[in-house]
Amino acid sequence: MTAPAITFKLADGVAWLTLARPDRRNAIGPEIARALHEAADLCADDPAIRCVVLTGSGRFFSVGGDIDVFSEAGGDVEAIVLDLAHSFHAGVHRLATMDKPLVTAINGPAAGAGLSLAILGDIAIAAASAHFTSAYSAIGLTPDGGASWWLPRLVGLRRAQEIVLTNRRIDASEAAAIGLITRVTPDEDLIAAVREVAMALASGPTRAIGRCRRLLLASATSDLATQLEAEANSIAATAGGSEGREGVKAFLAKRPADFPKT
């Protein structure tokens, strides 16, 4: 029986997805790409899941695309890589656009497509030993996994140009300082720190959080008038929903909110 490419664990409303190819440094080949899409669909569709954590196994978060797949493809490399990218991107897009918040627990080095996954989290927490490298142009390739979309938005175009074109390694402390990730924690504290954040998100207003995610994504390409209209419609809808009603009641009563879990 083949071991799963990504392991899944659900605890207290938090789905833990772990890239499970430590012998390959969690390189992203067809198996992980397919498993990511399947796991993303499951997490997006299951109402029992209120927050998702993505992490790696072993010493690495992910070294990016599995280069062996590229080299073994021979004359079919363009078609095979295109198919792999489409499969990988389907999972990335679902994780980025689902209503549930995503936390990335970056347990070690992240490069190439691994960098794309690491910075995909709404909250990205890295172990102090982690570091980040674009790596693509060093082997004559270009970004995938959304790196060219996220990097300019997270760190600005000028820094994104340097990261992608020079492949300079960025350590965890610098990554936090420039906004590439949210924060750094000692290696031994990573899982506890991520669990604390994920549990807080899982107990929050999932529908409102999903709308917040959509607003933030839309802001990158919306003009001000369009964004203001989207905000007006969103806050009105949440105010009339069960989460908004409970949140307001709790605020006025000076008590913690007990948001509905369905």
C-alpha cells in the first residue's frame, strides 16, 4: 500500500495537511499535486473544518518542483510540466479562495514551488531554521504556484524582482521583516504557536473570515469604487447573518462571542 503524499488530520475543527515525502524533501511531483487538490477540495467543502494548516515533514517544508520529473520527461517535458503545473495550481487556487483561513507552518527550507506554498497562508509562521529561495531562474525556469502574483503584493515589486531574479536566500528573520511571512518562532515552538493561531481562527466567525479573504484578494485588481461597493455589500450581509448578530450581542453584553459552528 502506497503511503499518502499528503497526510490529513482533523482535530477541534482544524485540518492539518502535511507534505509527506521527506525522503524527497517534499518535492512537488504529480502525487503531491493531486493530493493537494484533493485535500483542498475536502477542506473547502467540509463544514466541520474551520481552519486549515499546511506544513512539511522532515527537515524541509518543500524544495519545490520535483526536477526528476522534468529530466525524465525527455521530449515530452513541455506537456508533462504543463499538466503538473495545472494540477498543482488547482489545489493552490482552492486553498487561496476557500472560505476557511489557511495557516502555513514552515518547518524548514522552502524553495521554488515550496516558496509559493509557504507564502500562501493568511498567517505564515516559520521556524527560525527556515529559509526561502525563489530558485527558478537558477535552473532556467520561471515561477509557478502563484509566486509571481503573491511576491509583489507581499514585499513590493522591487524586492520581488530581486528575490526572483537573483535567487538570493532569505532567512526567516529577514522574511518576517520584509513581510514575506507573518512571524518567526523557535523551531521547537513552531507547532504550538501554529496550533494556538489555528484554534483561535477555528473558533471565530468562519463565514466572515471567508468574506474577509475574498475582499483582500479582490483588492489587488479592484478600483476604489468597486472595492467600496464590495465592502458595503459584504458588511451588510455579515451584519444580517448569524455570526454578525452573535458578535454584536456579545460585544454589547461584554462577553466572548460564541459563533455558530455550522
